[in-house]
Amino acid sequence: MFDSLPLLSLVIWLPIIGGVVVLFASRGEVGLQRLLALAFSVATFLISILLYSGFDVATPQMQFTEFAAWIPSFNVNYSLGIDGFSMPLILLTTFFTVIVVIAGWEVIKKHVAQYMAAFLIMEGLMNGVFASLDSVLFYVFWEAMLIPMFLVIGIWGGQRRVYAAIKFFLYTFLGSVLLLVSILYLYFETGSFAILDFHAQSIGMTAQTLMFFAFLIAFAVKVPMWPVHTWLPDAHVEAPTGGSIILAAIMLKLGAYGFIRFLLPIVPDAAAEFDWLVITLSLIAIVYIALVALAQEDMKKLIAYSSIAHMGFVTLGLFVVFSIFRQTGDIAGAALGVEGAMVQMISHGFISGALFLCVGVMYDRMHSRRISDYGGVVNTMPVFAGFMVLFALANTGLPGTSGFVGEFMVILSAFQVSFWIAFLAALTLILGAAYTLWMVKRVIFGDVANDNVAKLNDVNSREFWLLAVLALAVILLGVWPAPLVDVMHSSVDHFLHHIVTSKL
């Protein structure tokens, strides 16, 4: 029934048009602006559900493809398509945009239309990144989405918002310059900007090595990997709640998606040669950054460092596949690492988004994120405390929650390579439990710490339903990950066969 509709174009352009419509409504009633934003975000989410329902899990080929000439003289095209890697990320993006619009419903009182429009436009641009099959189109979406996030941090952020916004922009923009240089080199080699043509191109080892480091820097900044992670804690601390949710739930995944779409399939020989480097950086992120999280007094900063450590699992799962294949020659064993990385990406989106929402709920009441300002919150906000404890346990990788599934799959795949890699990776379960439960103990449990905590009101119906939906997603993915794994399985299998084949 919907086969004839350009569904991918709709999930890209409908929210962007919606953002423009909301901007034009900026002189109208605030209630109308909020309703328009909600309507466009829900409509986009429903279209992504249509995409998911019509997605053929049996084929690794690009689906829902669309094509139109854009700049024919340079062979640049408006070319779209999705596979098992991009489908879950588009669904995650449209889901969290609805969450962010509702989360800011009563909280954002300044420039409401502009705030809502920024997130709608950002949604369309991020969907564009996940759906682009032309590298120029990918790069345009990739760079353009920095603008609305820059504005969100710079306008609605905290006291040091301008510093954080500029730092965020400079880090991510400078990383992208290397991506552009690599794309131009590949164009002169292939005569095309099509990403799938890049995948088929044979490349010498020297060129592969140079492009490997260019892609690594470009995408490592976005993940972010140690040591190019320092922009993230500042951006999270200064961003409003909605900005932190989108940063953690979606934007960090764009770097890992870049590894999957560009680095690994285009320069597989260099990736196999330098996989030890990325594995080392991933383990440093997992262990060292988790220790840094233990020392934080700001809840948002603690969760930000936690995100960096958890994203270390994603890069570990993606790059450990070469060692597995070298040692076992087994594609199926390597698939566990890539599928674990993808599950970890989606799971981290739900858990970190929920934790940032919890911090936002408390900040709206106390206007403080310092752990020492809280204590005994369970006495005045019992329902909220239940949700926060659930998300905290999920963040530690508790079995039965989504946090367990991805980490377990990556650790299991790392065991095929080295006991010590698996051991260091598994340390995050202990360190994660230490910093997360240490925060929960001081904030949630114990006696009421002060008069401000004594005056706290529990969650309202809007906050309850937001947290309830996220809790359901975390538990559902924890006990039944099959719908997610099934979507990506064919694509992962095809991807692995591609990257273990030399392109020299």
C-alpha cells in the first residue's frame, strides 16, 4: 500500500519542513507551536514504523532506494537507501525526537518555536546521514546537523554555553575536514561520489593507510574516542536536557555509523593492519574513562563520561572482528562483535537518554546537578526514584535490561581473541556499577538531605509516561533483542564478507 511512497525522503524532509512551519508560527500561540512540533515529530515516527514494517530482513541489499540527479556535471546525486545498519538508527532518531519534544513541553519557556524547530530540523538531517548513498549528500547532512545542535547548546544552555558550543563545533568540524579530503580522493579514483562505488574500489596500501587515519580522526571525534573526547562532557553539562538526550542517544552513534559505512568497507586492509590501535583506544576509554567518571560531582558529567566508556564497547566490537577472523577464519564468530556493537549503540541510546531525562527532571525542580545537593530523593519522589534506579541498573549492564545484551555479545567476541582484552572490557561492568550506584546511593537513598529535597514533588503525568516508555524499551530489548538483531543480521553477514576480502 505504501510501496509507491518515497518513505526515506519523507523521514528526512517532513521534519525539516515541520521545523520551518514551526518557525513561521513563532509569532503565534506557544501552545500551537508545541502542538505543531509534536504533530510533525509523531508523523515522522509513524513513517519510520512503516519503513521498519516493510523492511526485508532476508536481504543485505539497500532498500527503499531513491535516486535523482543533483549536480550531473560532477556525478553528484540525490541517492538514498537503507540496510540493516541504518534502519534501527533511523527508528531510534524518530523515537527520541518525539521524546525530546514532549520533554521540553513545559520546561522550555524561551524561544519555544525556535527550540522545537531546531530539533525537528536536526532530526531530518540525522535521518539524511543514515539514508545517504551519495558521499556528497552524506557530507552535506553530516555538516548541516552541527548547526541546530550548536544553536541548542549556545542559546538554551547553561552559563558556559557559548564556550561549550564553540568547542563542540570546532572539534567536530575539524574532524570532518579530513572526511572531505578522503571523499575527494575517492572521487578522483572512481569518478563517482556513490558510497557503494567506493566500497568496490581497489586501493593501494599507502593510500589505504592515509585514508584510515583520516577516517579514524573524523569519526573518532564524533563517537567520541579517547583522547578526542574532551568536547563531550562540556557539551553535555551546558546543553539543555533535550540537547543532552539527542547528543547521547543519536549523535554519538553517527561516528560509529561512519566506521561502518566508510572506514571498514573502504580501507579494510589498513583497518586490519591497525586494528590493535583502535582496540587499545577502546580499552582505554572503557577502563580509564570509567575511573574518571568515579570522580565526578556533577550528575550530567558523570553520565557523559559513562557514555564515552560505553561507546568504547562499540568501537571494540567493530574492530575486534579482524583478529577473530585471523585466528579462527570464522565469519560467524566475528558477526557476534559487530552485532554486539550495534545492539550496544541502540541500548546506550535508550539508557543514556533516560538517565539524562532523569537528571533534567531533578534539575527542573532544584536547578542543581551537583550530587552533594541531593540525598534521600526516594522519600519525596518514590515513583521517580524507581525509574532512576532501573535506568542506573541498566547502565551497569544488569541482565534482563538492554545494557546487558550488547556488552555481553562484545565481551564474548573479545574472548575469541584474547582473555585479557575480554577481561579489561569486562572491568566496565564493575567500574560502571561503582560510579552509577555510588551516584544513586548519594542522590536517591538515605535520609532527606535538606529542605530543598523535602519540598520536591514527584513526577507529573507527562514525566511519568516519558520515563515509563523508556523503561519499557530498556526491559523489552533486554529480554527480547531478536527484532533488533534480525533486522541487522543479513547486513552484518554481507558486511563481514566484504571487509575480510583484500582490496589491494
